[in-house]
Amino acid sequence: MIILESPEHKRFEDHWSQYANLVYNLSIVLACSVKTGWLLARDTMLEARLNFTPGLGVSPRLWFYQTVVDLWLAPNRHQMLLPKFFRRREKRWESLFPRPVDSGLIFLSDEQEVLLYFLRKLESFQRVAVILRLMEDLPVESIARVMSLGERRVITTIKESVALLGENLASVGVPTPERPDEQEAAVTSVLKGWKPLQAPMALKVNVIELRVSVRWLLQKRLANTYSLRLMVLILLVALALLAAMLGYMWYTGHHLKAWVIQ
């Protein structure tokens, strides 16, 4: 875990400020949703902040991408190697985040919405492979490392994804050649049409850390308040029981005294 104000924390802040926009855009494209993408990017930042340990020879960009992909594929990773017939319906990734998004969300252009519409037709791991290869220009070796798959499997997944995207694009009149290499070039051109978005202020390190600190202080204060209230309630109940006991003793003693006198 990174300690605040430590050299590691400062190093993480520097890298995050450099790659936050890339992580934000990758998250939206993978999730095909601004809201879910925001949540994915936020959780990536929190996860990276706690465990910022890029290995030897791993660039910060690749490390951030691997964190995004690990979180994105987590609900369905066990299905990646199964034949399509045996795959169950994918779990909704955003179901892992019960809290609503509490920041302003941006609006996408029509072109961006159309691109996300076609990407939704791919399965989650297909989306990862084709986006990292054709949009982010990562080599197959790096994609295999990020997805924890063999290179041959990654290449097959990319080819399947390109073919599916080509069919869907052709169905709406977008010219897509039949030759695999030309089809890949056409799909790449469409994917490269994504206009990068600026990460919102809510994804800045200091903003999230402030919110986490405030929430922690509120929880601590509420916990103390509840403890104090509980102690007061217990004390009042004890006093009530004591008063009832003394009253009963006085009442019984009074009647006993009257009975003895008679």
C-alpha cells in the first residue's frame, strides 16, 4: 500500500496525471458506456494507488492498461477459454459498484455513440483484444501479457473480432473489404475515429483522496455518535430498572409494615 506523501505516492501521482486520460478513454470504450467507464476508471485509479508496482521492464502505460483489463474481465474471465456454446450470458460489470456515480457525466458525439454500439456486439474479451491492438497499437506480445492469454489465442481473438465488426459495419452500409488484411485496415480506420475525451476532475488523485478522507471522517464520527447514543440508552435503561426495583421494594415494605402493625 502506498503511504501518503511518500516518494512512491508522488511517483504514482506523476504517472496518473500523465495517463489518466488514456485510462478514462480505454475504460469508456471497453464498457461502451460513459457511466460504467467512469466507474471502471475510478476503480482503476484506486486499485493502482494502493498497488502501484510496475514490474521491471513494464511501462506505466501498460501497467495501467493491465489494471483496467483485469478489473473489466474479472466477472467473466473464467469463460474466456470456453467454447462459445458453453459460455453463459456475461455478468454486468457495473453490478459490482452499487454506489451511484456522483459526478457530472459528459455527452458523447453521434460518431462515438455509433462506435460504442458496434463494440457492444463483441464479447468483453474480444473487445479488449481488438481495442488494444487496433486502437492502442499495442503489440500482440503485450496484449497477451495484459490478458493473461497465449499469443496465438490473442491473434485468433483479434481476427474473430475484426470479422464480426466488419460484418456489422457492412450491414449499415460502411464499405468493408472481404480480404482479411484490407478488412482489418477498414476496421482500424473506424476505431481510430474515436476522439479522445478529457478525464473529469472527479478522477484527479487529490479529489478522490479528499472524498475518501471526508467519508472516513464521517464514518468515524457517525460510529462514535452511535456508540455514545448506545451508552446513553443503556444508562437510561439501567436507571429505569433501578428506579422500578426501588419502587417495588418501597411498595412491598410499606404494605408489609402496615400488615405487621395490624
